Amino acid sequence: LCVIATAPRRRTRMPCALGVISVTLAACAGATPLRGAATAAEVASLFTSTGDAPTEQDVLDCVQRGWWESATHLVRLAHDRGLAVDEMSQVLSAATRSRDEASEVLSLLRYGGSVGAHAEETVVACAFQWAQSEGALHL
């Protein structure tokens, strides 16, 4: 029997097989085309060992998890296998959104919120040149 905590100080006993089935079903409900790869390292070996071609959803899952090296590897792998990587519009959209969000954080870290949409006031120092001749002053 497995002991599963269901609430503080309450425990339920159930056969281990049933516990394994419920965990497996929960894992399958959230399963991705990455076939349950738990880490970025598993993704590379998964497609290399099986010879399967990665789909747009596989790359999208990597991007959404922040597994940039794995996403890059899958795009290169798809390209090498002749798949149309330029048609991965969902991946492009997700990667662009991630880039924009990361840029916002970097901007706030570097400039303390003094640039971009969060700027209270922007001071622009204009370039100024002048020249002078006998009869005129050129600005």
C-alpha cells in the first residue's frame, strides 16, 4: 500500500498500482509532444535517438519553457530534415513575445525605468554646431 497525503494530518491508503495509475494519468493529461521530457537535456537525446522530426508544437513547448538551447537544436534538426521551419508562426510569435518581455526587464535593470514606455520624462540633448563668417553666423 502507498500512503498519500491528502490534507494536513490526514492520509489515505490505496494500492500502489492505483497510485501509479493516477500519477500516470495526471502526467498524460499534461503530456506534450515532447513525450514527457522533464529537462532540456532529455529533449535533444529524445529526437536524436528516435530519428523523429520535431513538430512546431515541440519547438513551441521548448520556447514556452525557456529551453532556448533545446529549441535551437530542434529548429536546426527540423531544418536539416527538410521541414519548413519558416512556417512555424506560433514559435515565432512566442519567441518574439519572450524577447520583448526580456528586453523590458533588461531595460528596467539597466536604466531604472527611465526609458521607454515607463519613462516619466525623457531629456534629449540636441546636437549643436555653428560656423561664423565675416557677415553671418550659421547655426
